[in-house]
Amino acid sequence: MRKQLTVKKISIALLILFLVIQLFRIDKQNPPVVAEKDFLALNTASAEVQNIIKASCYDCHSNTSVYPWYTNVAPVSWWIKHHIKEGRKHLNFSEWGNYTAKKADHKLEECVEMIQEGEMPMSSYTLIHRETKLSEEESLMLVNWFSSLRKPEVEKSDDQD
Ligand code: HEC
């Protein structure tokens, strides 16, 4: 009897907690986008490569994130917002035009590595956005394309510094 009462109390407490945290909403306003600074505006990619990158990377690594309905539900919303914030901090394709040649080259190198290691797009993301999971063929296509943008002279000039 007493145990049942405790379970009921805990359930009610959790429900109240869930309702209260809904008051803490995430900021869904995307930072402004300057079209000419966009990675895909500055680099010529096939339509296919563009589509894959936009679908699989831009939600977290650009200022054009799309926020589906479940981003209205805390605590999931906080978790997603954290990924977007961290993702943009590490690599923001919308701000590619502001990167120095050295930084851009380094980011390209990391894109290749992340895709080769299967680290990106994040598995928690592809679990929900199934269509964004890269097939072997798509991974290879991206790896080749990112690699082709790298500039050997950037590396060389780094060595001399
Ligand atoms: C669900 C959000 C999400 C998606 C989608 C995503 N990333 Fe990431 N990415 C992150 C986060 C968060 C980090 C920060 C490091 C970490 O937590 O692993 C990151 C880190 C990186 C880094 C490391 C940058 C650095 O300087 O350390 C690269 C490169 C990268 N991602 C490339 C990609 C590419 C390419 C795609 C698409 C194929 C992609 N990511 C898709 C969230 C994402």
C-alpha cells in the first residue's frame, strides 16, 4: 500500500518536473546567413555532393539549421541545441568565407578524417534522420571531394613558419 503511494508520488513529481522544464525553451533563431560566404557557394561541387552535405551536415554545421517538432520538447531540445552550438563552434559552413586558408585547409582535413572514421554525421542524428546516413559510395564521394579542395601550398607555408 505504502509502496504504491510512493510510486504514485514519484510519478506525479516527474510529471510536474517534465511540465516545468518545458518553460525553458531553446533559441531557434539561426544566425544571419551571408550567401557568398557559404562553403558550397565558394567551392564548386556536383549537385549530388551538394545535396549530401546539405542534408547530412548543415543542420549542425551551418546557420541554416532546421528545427523539427521534437526540438520543442525538453530535455531533447536542450540536447539538440547543444549539438548545434558545438557543431557550429567547430565547423560552420555558413562562415567558410571568414576562415583563413590555413584554417579552411585544416577543417577539410578533419572532414575527410571524420567521414572516413564514420564519426560524422553523428550516429544519434542518423538514427532519427535515416536518410542522412552515408552509404559507402557517398562517403567515398565526399572524401574525394573534400580532399580535392585541399591546397598543398598551405601545408608547405605552415612548415616554414
Ligand atoms: C547532429 C549534429 C551534427 C551533424 C549532423 C554533423 N556534425 Fe560534425 N560535429 C558535431 C559536433 C557536436 C561536433 C563537435 C565535436 C564532437 O562533439 O564530436 C562536430 C565536429 C565535427 C568536425 C571536427 C571539427 C573540429 O575542428 O574539431 C568535423 C570536421 C565535422 N564535425 C564534420 C562533419 C561533416 C562533414 C558532417 C556531415 C557529413 C557532420 N559533421 C555532421 C555535430 C554534427
